[in-house]
Amino acid sequence: MIIKNGLIHDMVQREPYKADLLIKDGKILQIGTDLPQDEEVFDAKGMDIYPGFIDAHAHLGLDGYGIGFEGADYNEPNDICTPQLRAIDSYNPLDPSVRKAALGGVTCVATGQGSANAIGGTWIAVKTHGICADDAVILDPVAMKCALGENPKRCYREKGNAARMSTAAVIRNMIFKTRDYMNRKEAAKGDPAKMPAFDYKCEAMIPVLERKIPLKIHAHQANDILTAVRLAKEFNLKMTLEHVTEGHLIADKLAETEYMMAVGPSLTHATKFELQNKSWTTPGILNSKGCHVSIITDSPVIPQEYLPLCAGLAVKAGMDHEEALKAITIYPAEHIGIADRVGTLEAGKDADLVVYEGDPLDSLSKIHLVLIDGERITG
């Protein structure tokens, strides 16, 4: 396929430019003028071309669309600490919400467990297309999901976890236990008689302690955000901050760190005490301080297809327009570790893109074409 005459917003250069895109075998082969002709041509004259939108934090395909409890596969209520769980085993690519996301130009998401558990298990990054979870996955694992604040307190208050310090202690205990398990395995030097008894939870946590994957820590309230920072520094772990609702209250402190931040969901009522300071200004304030910010829906909290609308509302609240576009393209791709394949329009990257008539951050704009891996998405 060749897409001709469009205005390209590649998320590399700040200014858009007119050029054509040649797509072959699911990849962007070339961007430029006088490209080789192709039998399939899409004329994008008068239209704008963007990378497919990316959400760094969602529960897409795990919290079923219009199904209630039977469709909800994103929390394990029987154990506060479940690092051995894998999102891929719950992800349903045929859930209607996945197709809605694709038709809305959201071509890739990081999705996984909710935040009932102090440690919930590993997340995946998926394309919003296909019928098989294994085929949809672009990266597994993305991170180890953790949660601080109200959710673990509420869900496990009758099971010995009624305070914030209890939740932090659960996470610390699992890290200490895994570190001891690793030391015992190393000391055994492969001798089965000396090896510690197999521990599935510890095995799942080893990539975290080896810094191969980050902790992905849910934290809304300012003190919870800083507890997450404390934990990561205490054990020298990789981490991304998730939600960061009160981040604007501690923006200068967060600017001193290098942790990537997924901010949102902001288009909702403050249903919990820890959300009382929720504001659309948060992503713009953090971004202006030099923080690495992605805008998220936390879908289905906000329907996945409204990710560009969320970016538009952040712009309305003061965020730079180009930075808001990056916050739903290249920044989330970097946040979840897949920027080598998606997030910008460049030769060699996956052919995930969306063609608009108008500004995608304006809810009145119209989508004319969505491609995922070069395949046209239709209703």
C-alpha cells in the first residue's frame, strides 16, 4: 500500500511535512516523494497522518465489555501477593472493547491486572487486532504490576491489610524473600540436593530483582507516589509510576527522579478519597517540569477509544499540543518498552497509523483510515 499526499506528523520532527508512505509486509518501508508505485493507493490529500495511538496503562481485554463479573478477569481477590500471574492468560482479543479501540485509532496498549493486589503479576503490550492473544502480544512481560493506596486496603482489610504501611510491607517481604531465594539458588551451584524448594512467586519476581523488567506501581496520592519512589530506590529496582493523580502537588520532587509516569484517568468522578485532587492540569505541569509523561485512560474507566480526547483535554488545561500528542504515541511506547517498533512514523517500524481529517485531539475530527501491522481496520 502507498498512502499519498498526506501531512505527516511523525512524532520525531516537531513540524509536520507532506510526503508519501510505502507500506510492505506490515512495515513502513519508505517515507518520501517519488516512491515506487503500489497497486493499492490511499489518497490522503487534505488529511493528517499520525502514528497509531498507544496507551501505557489499561485493562483492555481483561475487564469484559458489558458482561459484569463473568467478564472481569483482571483481579485475583484471594491472595494479596500474586507475582506469578500473567495477564496473557486472561486477555481476550475478541472482547468488543478491543475492536472499538482499534477503530478509534488506538493500535497498541499495555494491559493487565487491576490494582486490588499489592503485587498482581506481569502485564503485556498488545496490538488491538487479531483473534489470538499470543499473536496480538508485542511484549510479554512489560512489567510487574504493584499497587499502593486505597485499593489493596479496601480489598484486603479483612485479610490483614488495613493500612498503607501493611501494603508496602507485603511488597518488601516479597522482594526480601526473592533475594534470599536467589542467593540460595546461586549457592547451590546447580546441585539439586542443595537447591531451595521451587517457589513460583519468587521465580516470577527474579526478573524484577535482576532489573530485566520494572515494577509498574499504581499510586494516586502524593504520599503513595513517594512511597513507590522509596521502594524503587531502596532495592535499586526499575519502576514506572502509574496514575500519579497528585503528581502536580509534588512536581518538583518528581522532576528530581527519572521515573516515567502514566497519568490518568482524569475524565471521571472522584470516586475515592485519594482522587479528590484529580486535575487535567497534572500531565501538563509534570511535562513542563521535564518529567516523562504519558496520558492514559485506565480503560474501561474511560473507554479506550477516547484516549485522544483525554490528550485534548490536557491541552485545554495548558499542556503543549505537541507534547500531548507525544503523550499518546512515542512517550507511552517508551514507557512500556516498545519504542523500537511503534510510537513514531519511521522507515522500518510497524505500519501502525491513523489518518485523520482534522486534529485528533478535537472530538469533532474524523478518522478515515487505521492500519495495524499494515492491515486496514474496518468496522
